[in-house]
Amino acid sequence: MTGTTHDKTSRLFPLDALRGVIMLLMALDHANHFVAQKHSSGEMWAGLYPVYLDALTFLTRWVTHLAAPGFFLLMGAGMVLFARSRQRQGWFRWAIIRHFLIRGVVLMILQQLIVNRAWELSPGGWGVTIYIGVLHALGATMILSSLLLWCRPAHLGALAAILLVGMDLTHPGPEMWGVVSNAPLTVLFLYPGGDNAFWVFYPILPWLELVVFGVLLGRWLADEPRRAYGRTWKLGLAFLGVFVVLRALDSFGNIRPRMSDSWIDFLNPVKYPPSMTFTLMTTGINLLLLWLFSRAGALAQRILHPLTVFGRTPLFFYVLHLFLYAGMGYLFAPAGTSIGLLYPFWLLGVLLLYPLCLWYGRVKQTQPASSVWRFL
């Protein structure tokens, strides 16, 4: 194996493996929703905050928090690596931007036409006419960040920091807790809310900070991969350190104060929209995992290969797993299960999805760079 091939493989494996991990954690979260029916109502800035009566129920939810931030972070990094590869094939900048514009729109259409049909199978019903979820936010932030792919790293870092701090400054104060806004532009861009006709869980701007940071990470990986991975563990530890300080101070960066002094409440910041503490906690852990995967040798990479199978077919996995777990819940657990029994259902779903993702990944690789199948 040539040195060039080895460098390329070692650059891609950590990203694919981390993406595979967060896909599995996301599947656990949605199996919890459809099968166990023990999923919390959401860690929102407004309304009732979830209370966990035991550690297993909380930890089953907590580990899945890595998924959404990981999606946005890795999407930003992947966009840079995609752009670099297409530039080597002769694509001009406008062709690359146009690709991401189309792909972003496709994601938003899939949210409304297909993914929302799965959510309508939720236990107890759904009741929302237009739902703006994670795919819509990924599509919208992809479109916006496509214009930033050639910005200087210093400018990307500054913009990510401005968004991280600035979004916390726009969150409603205590006088608004318990009041859910239904102003369309507010909930679409700043913080969740709405009504039965139009509900937003993933507003665009608070999640854009992670995509911009992902673009910066992608620039580092494309230019100096070894040095970039060296930065991930340092930044990961720094993010977690700042998270601990801000969470202990329990003021700025938390959106709303902790409900108690328990370790569960300490680790349970606001997710909707992502508070600064939520972003720092989850991104810190994701960066450390990325660093660990970058240290994996040939044997470890072979053992962890199934993770890359899921990591290379994220959208295909995402759409299928929602309907799979919705069907499991409907057929085998209409009244829900315990958290303990949730895990066998989750693992069964993963085992069923693996050969499908393996097949689709191989089909995807045979398609030309401009094929619509590459979008999935």
C-alpha cells in the first residue's frame, strides 16, 4: 500500500467510524421513542423539563445527545473534503456550490414528504401538519455553509465563536419560560416552537455554528490531517473543561438553570435550541472520539469496519431505521417496553439494517460523482 493511499484511508476512517457511532446512538434514541415509549418530551428552553427517575433511563437518553451535534459537525467537515475531491476532478466553485444547493433542498423535501410520514406513526399520534426536523436544518445549514467553504480558517473560527456566543444572547429570558412562540421566522431561525400547524424543533442558526466549525475542521483535515487530529483531543478536553465551568456557574450559556444539584441535572443541559453548554459537552466528546478513531491501527479498523458501513450510508440508514422501529413498536410493543427490553429491539434493528447498508454502500460507490444516488 502506498503512502498516499494510507493517508487517504486514515483520513476517512475516523470520520466514517464516528458517523457510524452517532447513527447507532440515534437509532437507540428513536427505538426508545417508537418501541419503549420512554423517550423524554425534549430538553426544551420552554415548557416542562424532563425528570429522570433512574440512571439507566437518563443515560439511554444522554448518550444519544452526541448524534445531532455530530451530524452537523461531520457534515461541515465532509463538505470540505467533498469540495476538495471535486476540485481535483476539475469542478469549478459554482458547480460545487450548486451541488450543495441541490442536496440541501433534497434534504428539506425528504423531511416533508418521507421522514414526517414516519413521525406520524408515533405512539399516541403526531398531530403536526408541517414539522421542521433535523433533515430540514441539515439542508438549510448545508446551503448557507456552502458559501463559506473557501473562507480563511481564522474567519471560520471567528464566525463559529460568534454564533456560539451570539445564539445564547438571543435566547428568551426567564420571563418567557413556559411560553412557546409561534412566530414563524423566530422559530425557524432562532429557537424552537410553533403550533399544531407548524412546529420547529431544529431552528437553523443555532445549529449553523456546528457546521461552520465542521468546515474549519474539514479545512484542517484536508491540509494537515496528522496535525488536525492532534488538535481534536486538545479542543475536546478544552470544550469539556469550559462546559464544566459554565454548568457549575449555572448562568450564562445554560439558557435555564439546573433543576437540582444532582449529577443527572448537571449533565442535562438544554438541547432545543442547543445551549452553549450542550454544544460544548457533546462536541467535546465527539472530538475525543474522533481522535481515538484516528489512533486506530489496521487491526482495529478491521474490527470497527461495521461502523463505517453505517457511516457511509447515513441518509439511507436514517430513512429506513425510522420506519423499521416504528413497525417494531406497532407490531411487538404497542404498549411500550421497559428500558432494559429496549436494547434487544435496538440491536435487532441494527442487525437488520447492516446488510441493507452494506449493499447500498457498494451500489453507491459504483455511481458517477454527479449521480443523484450519491445524495443518499
